[in-house]
Amino acid sequence: MELRKIAGGCPDDDCPTVYLSDRGTVVFQGNAVTCGIKLGAGEQAVELPLAVVREALPKLSEAVECR
């Protein structure tokens, strides 16, 4: 899978980031969330700052329009 960074990120790549994959999916990097959520086998939940999500939204809309 190839990933393209579309929002967030920092020089060390160790902070919340949103990626668009070559498979037409979105990958989120963030802090793990475990309390209050029942997850299925193999699933993980991550938390992202709202600013990172807002930064990603226009880029995701463009990606969908190009498909």
C-alpha cells in the first residue's frame, strides 16, 4: 500500500496525520483510544485533533471527485 500525506504530520512523523492510500482508503495516525469503545478483532481507534481533520476534509473531497 502506498500512502500520501494529506494533513497533519510533523518532521519526525510521530504526530497525528491523515493519509490517502493508493487503494482509495484513508489512513489515520493518532493516539490510541481504548476507553469506552468496543472494538472488533483487528480494529484500533485513534484520536486526532479537530484541526487535522479540518485540514484533511478539502483534500479528501478533491480525491473523491477525481475517482
